Amino acid sequence: MRNHLAIGVALVALASAAPAAQTKPDFSGTWTFDDSRSPSFATSDPRVSVHAQPVLGEAFTATQDDKTLTIKRAESQGTVFALDGSPSHNMVPSGSPGQPDVDTFSIVLWEGDKLVIAIDSQGIHFTRSLQLQSDGALLVQQTAGTPGGAQTTVKSFYRKKAS
């Protein structure tokens, strides 16, 4: 619980420092991973790079209203995030066959037109941000710590399917 409180306090501090934006973007729609635009990233071995990773899977559907953002991937019932800064609690697939769903807590804040989600999942803390680009693409970035204390950031670009 203390970790959730720490995440909340940090986000409130960031939110109070960030200017309020007039209009928040709507991420609603069906999005597909744009492999050609998503960068590979380096590893500790300079001879090896990891191919671009789709942070939110190959495709996902987002629905958004004034109060919530729901992200639904093929393998999930949907993850619901409260957009008012209050904590959200979700059970998400573990990603390993036969393993139970994983308990996650998150808090959302807006940094201008960028949506930032601080997530705590079984003691692992990471952030995920969503931001529309000028060409209509959606940039999703995920930053996570490693056991050694280093941070890695993965950037994925998505294209909205025409309706």
C-alpha cells in the first residue's frame, strides 16, 4: 500500500507542476503496431539489438470517455484506467500459460496532451505513456526498472485503423 501511496504522491506533484491543457486527446479506436516506425533498442552487448517490441501487443482497441480509458487486447477482458487521478485496480493476464492473472494498480495523469500511467504490478513499477503524433500515429512508451537499477524505455508506434 505504501508503494501505491508513493506513486500517487509523485503523480500529484507532477500534475500540479504541469500546466492544464485545454483539450485532452481521445485515444478511442482500433490500433495496429507499426513495426516500420518503431525503433529497435540496444542491449548491454553492442553487437546485439532487440527488434522493436509492441508495448500494447500487435493490436488493441481503446475506448475513452470523460472518466475512463479502457484498453482491450486480444488476450484480455480490458484494462480500465480512471482519468481523474484516482487509483485503478485491474487483473491482467500473466503472459505465461497456466499462470494466474496478475494484480495491478495504476494512477493516471495528464502531462499536457500526453497521458502518463504509473503502474505497480506485484512490486514492479513502470510507467507507460500515450501521445498522439502530428501525423496521427500513436506513440506508446514504456519505461521500467531492472533488477540492477537501470531503466529501459521501449517505444512503439501504432496506426489507427480506418473506421
